[in-house]
Amino acid sequence: MDIIFSIIREDTFWSILLFTHFLMAVALLAAVTLQAASVLTSARQAAGNFIDRFSPVPAASYAAVIVLLYLPQALLGAWMYLKYRLYVRIPMEQLRHWWTLGAFEFKEHIIAMGIGLLPAYWYLWRQPLSDEDAGLRRWLTIFLAVTVWYAFGAGHVANDFRGIGS
Amino acid sequence: MTRTVDVDERSPQFDSSRATDQPTSATHTRAKVRTFVFTFGIAFTLLYTVLERLNWPLFTYQPAVGKLYFWLHRPLGGEGPPMYWYGWIVNAAIAALAVGWIATNISGPWLRRATVFCCALAALWPTALAALRIYITDWATFDADFLNSVWVAAPPAFAGAAAITYYMPARLAERAWTSWLLIVPIGGLIVLGNSLLIYFVR
């Protein structure tokens, strides 16, 4: 770390990391949203809805991207969490921003749940897709999408409190 | 001549048995992977919730001083705030890996039953403890403080979980097994979210 900090300032380093975290979050958000929309659309098509002619995005192709983004994103977040604990959470408590603090605490839990379900998610999207697990695959995909959306929102609010551009 | 015919007759059989062995082996591996990842998912989310509620991290990190302590460490003066989240995750992951490995080595019906038992126990134990606490504060006419213990709540929780496991039809346990993969994390998030309500009602 000392070598890095001899090249760039420490706060610049953490800002770059936070921005990378944001960029990865946007990419992950796009992937999970498209996949979730795709599985929901497939379900509606199966039910014979009016959008029968709509060709959904091939949902399976997103699975590898999501796994490859989710885990490094969680690890990057876990690394930056060190700084959050010292330089963001303490002022948050002092300024009594309890909602932001509580929302961020819940983010920790929802991401932990997402990490735990990631191997099952990866398995469920392996080719050939099993018809037996179609329902589980759909709901697990939606669950992961919810975790990413929630984490993005809570992270954004915490960043607004003390982060890039705040 | 006879031997040649024998060999010729055997060859296609041999080939076909090899051909059928390969998919069987692949199916077997896939079934094991399925058992492992599903069990890992159920166990991790369940254990994470339990470990967080009990505050049992594998280690505690003190970011202000850069120190790592085994298990739960209450911060000393000047050490700054402690971080337990990493410890809960690593603890849950190690335990879930072990549970997943065990799951691949036991029979399917046993696994389904064990899953029902553990999930029922995880729900009943805190429920029994909460019921005891309500009884102590609202109903007891004597000094019932000795009942306010996780160990007093354990026997009814174990008995209830055993009864549910015993009476649940095997077919239902089998059909519901994959559903635990969604029920447990959602239930866990409800429990964990409920514990955070203090932040939202201040």
C-alpha cells in the first residue's frame, strides 16, 4: 500500500476505488436487470400473454457475467468497507443519520445472502438448463437482482452522505 | 471362430456399456454438484443469520489499529470500532462448506429430513425464547428469571423440530427442498431487518 500511496494521494486512491465500485455496480445492475426482465418476460410468454412475439434477451448468457461481476464487486465493497467504518459511519452516527446507517447495515446482510446463493445461481444457469428448476432459477435470479438494486441504492445514499461529489 | 464371434458379440455390448457409463457418471457428478451448491446456499444463509444474531464472528477486525483477533473481541480503549461482518461471513462460509460436503455423502431422503429439521429448529428456537421472555414479563407470578436462557428454550425447540420432521411426508420434504433456497434467505433478511428497526424508529 505504501508504494501506491507514494505515487498517488491516499484519498485519491480510495476515490478511484469507489468510482470503480460504482462503474462495476452499474454494469452489474444492467446485467441483472436485463436477465430478470428476461426471465419475467419468459414467464409471461409461457402464460400466453400479449407479448408472445417479443424475443427476450438470452438470459443464460448473462449468468457468467453476473457471477464474474458480483463476487469481485462484493470483495471490492468489503475492502472499502474498512474506510466506511471509520470515516463514514462514525460521522453518520454523530450527525444522527440513522436511516442511512440502518439502510447500509441492511445492505451488508443482503449482499451476504447474495454471496451465499451465488453458487446455486451459477449452477441453475449452467447448460443444459433444467426444466425441473425453471421456477427456482427465475426466483433466484429476481432475488439476486433485488440484492443488487438494493445495494446500489443504499450505497448511493451513503456516498451522498460522504463520498465522491458529496 | 467361436472366440472371434464371442469377441464380436461382446464388442458392441462393451461399447454401449461404456457409452452409457459416461452419461451416468456425468449425471452423477451433476447431481452431486447440485446437492452441494443447494445445501451450501441454504446452510450459508441460515448460518449467517444465526451467527449474526448470536454475534459469533470467526474473527474481529479493528480497522483503526489494524489488528485481527480470533472470535469475538470487545474493543479496548483507543482501538476504535470493531468489525464483525467479515468474521460472520467467513464463519458461515466455512461451516456451509462443511455442511455441503456432508450433504454430498448422505442419502437424499436423509438430507431432505435434515434440512427440514435444521430450518424448523432455526425458526423454533428463537420463537421459544421469545415466548419464554413474554411469559416471564407478562404472565409469571413468581421469579421466573431463570427461564430467560437459550438453553431452557432449546428442549421445546428440538422437540418441535423433531415432531415437524417426523410428521412431514417424505414427498413434501423432497418437493420443498429446493424451496428452502428462497425461504431461508428471505426469512433471514426479515429477521435481520427486524433487528435493524432500532435505526428506523429513532
